Amino acid sequence: MDSPVVSGSLRNRLALTLIGGAAALALLLFFAARNYAVQVAQRGQDNILEASVTSMLDAAALRNGRVELDLPYSAFSMLATPADDRVFYAILQDGVFLSGYEDLTFSESASDRSPTFESGQMRGAAVRKISASRTLIGANKRTEIQIVLAQTKDALAEALDQISRNAALLGVGFFALAAALSFWATSATIGQLGKLTSSVTRRGPQDLSPFTKPVPREMAPLVSSLNSLMGRLDQSLSQSEDFIAEAAHRVRTPLATVRSYAEATLQRVDKEENREAMRSMVKAIDESSRAAGQLLDHAMITFRADHLEREKIDLVDLARDLVLRLTPIADMKDLSISLRGDPQVPYSGDLVLLQNAVRNLIDNAMKYSPAESSIDVTASAHPTPRITVCDHGPGFPEDEIDTLTLRFQRGANATGTIGSGLGLTIARDVAHAHGGKLELANQREGGACVTLSL
């Protein structure tokens, strides 16, 4: 049987798709969490800077035409951080530097008095700046005070690093969970196909009943197609079985009629050469009848082997019935058939197939047994249920004993004996259908033994 062309694993494709999506979501989660953390942390620093610069501006006053600004301690204490961030400030009056760090500048000029923020560099360090201004009004003077305040980002960077690590751990955990769920979802999804595959695999070739178990909506078209195929195959097999039964009747009956006419004609023919021709005709008819019968028997066994119609039987009764029916034929050949063994051998099997197999074994023994000899049929229950047929004929050729159960295979010593080479094949197939085997052996004193083990 040709293997199907495989183009990859559906399970792997689905798992990779889900895991790839999980990885993308994990990265998106990491960057989203980090970006949100940056915004929250920056907003917190900005709020503290705004509060600090506001408290400084509130402390400014215009007295006697001079600006007085006593920087409050709280303005700087609220900027304290675990990382000991540095703080820079610059105070300007009407754009003229008054106090603080002269190199602290603000790139943007505020159009109004609302605080303005920007990021920049101060003495080699990254800082966050705020610029705010306030107008002071005196008796005869109006002036504008601007304060630029800057703070380094060491504490902010440490906080962001910690948040980034936590976000990375969260992303990894999310990815691991999503990957596990992907494998579970893949197994659960593909498992439905596995169940369908197992259901098909467990069936024998003759079990063509439709699948009735519930399946997912996506698998319904596949199951519907399988059921349709099963229905067509069942119809085809039924037609084949009917054809075999009809063929058996139509082939055997005319051959039997022709043989009876040939035998009757043989009795009325006087000339020896004509009698010899009629004997050859009868032999040819026998060969044709046997071959046709065994071919049809083999076909019947092939159809029944996968759905045995088991019933409780006694192998001793089965063998005794066949011995009684074949004894008249054995008497015509001056042969005797004896039955021995256990008194009862109970077994559950297909009666039709077992009768066919044992009949072929006894028939083979009668073909090859010399006149005035006996055929021994033994039924025993141990070590396994079995029937053995032994004769006192030429036995099996030792170099061919392993191939004689093949179809149409006959031994070198079968020349001149009517046969089709299917008798042992039929018995072997029946044994295999019942989980057993067919064993061929030669007796020490001469003759062949065939054991049908079940």
C-alpha cells in the first residue's frame, strides 16, 4: 500500500502559529508596560519639580524696588531620592541671571507663565528641567522672576530598570503560559482527528457502518464524505458477495452435470482409445470443478475473515461430521479415516470457515494417501484448540515446506494429482482469521501432518 504524501505536521503548524502569536503579544505587553511605566515615572518627577519650583516662586517678593528670594528648605527636600539625584537651579530677573548655576539654560521660551518641561544634559548627566516664572509688582516697579530647576534621572533610571525587569518577567511568564495553552489547545483540537483516525484504524475492512459520534462542525464535511464512501463500499461488497454465491452455483452445477454425462458415456463406449479419452475428459472436469470450487471458497473466506460470525462450537463434533461425510469417498479409494483426541474441544469461531479449512485438509490427505492406508484426524484442546490431520503418503518436500501455503503453490511430488494449490492456503487464511496458524510437518515413519491451531 502506497504511503500518503506528507507535507508537514498540522499539529506543529498550529502550535507554531499560536506560539508565534504569543511571542508577539508578550513583546507588545513588555513594551506597553515599560512605556506606561516611563510615562508614570516621568509624570511623578515632573509633579515634584513643579511643586518645588512653585514653592520657590511663592517665596519671591519685591521690597523697596529690590527682589528678595529666600529659597525654602522644603523646595529641595521634596526633591530628595534614594539615588541622591543632583539638583540645579537658576534664578533670572527679566532675563538677567541673578543666582544659581549660570550654565543651566532652558531652550524654550515660555509664552505664558505656566510651567514648561524639557529633558537635556547638565554637566554630563541627563536631567529633567522645568521653567516657571512669576511677575512681581511693587509701588513703582513691575518685574518678572524666572526659575529654571533641573534634577538628574538616576532614581528614575533605577526605577525604570526595575520596572523593565518586572515587565520582562511578566512577558516571559505570559509567553510560557500562552505556549503551554497553545500546546494544550493544539492537542485538544488535533485530538479530534486522532479519535477519528483511531476509529477508522480499529475497523476491519468489512465494518462499513457510518460514523455516528458527534464531531466538531469543522470536521463534519470530512465525516460526511467518509460515511458516503463507506456506503458506496458496502454496496460494492454486497454486490461482490452476491456475485460469488451466484458464481458458485452457476459454475459447480453445470460441471457436475457434464461430469455425470461423461461418466454415463464412458460406460457405453467399447473402444479402449475412446474410453481413455473419456477418462481424460472426466479428469479434466474434476480438475476444473475443484479449481473453480476452491477459488470461490478462497474468495468467500477473504470476505468473511475480517468479520467472523463467531458461535460456540465443539471442534470434535465438527471433525466427526466431516469424517462421516467424507468416509464414503474414502471407501471408494480404499482409505480409512479415524477420529481421536479429546472428548470435547469447545471453541468460539466461524463454523463455515472452520468446516471449509478442515475439509480441505482431509481432502488433501485423501489425495496423496496410498490405497489401504489410514488418515488420522485428532482434535485437542491443549496447549491451544487445534485439529491435526495426518496421512501416510509421500509427505512434504523438505525444501518446499515453507512455501506450500502460498496460493497456487504445489510440491514437486504433486505431479499427476488433481489439485489447484489452494487447499493449504484456505486453511492458513482461516487459521490467521482466528488468530492462529497452520503448521506443516512430516512424520518419521512417512506421511504428512498438518495442524490447524486456533
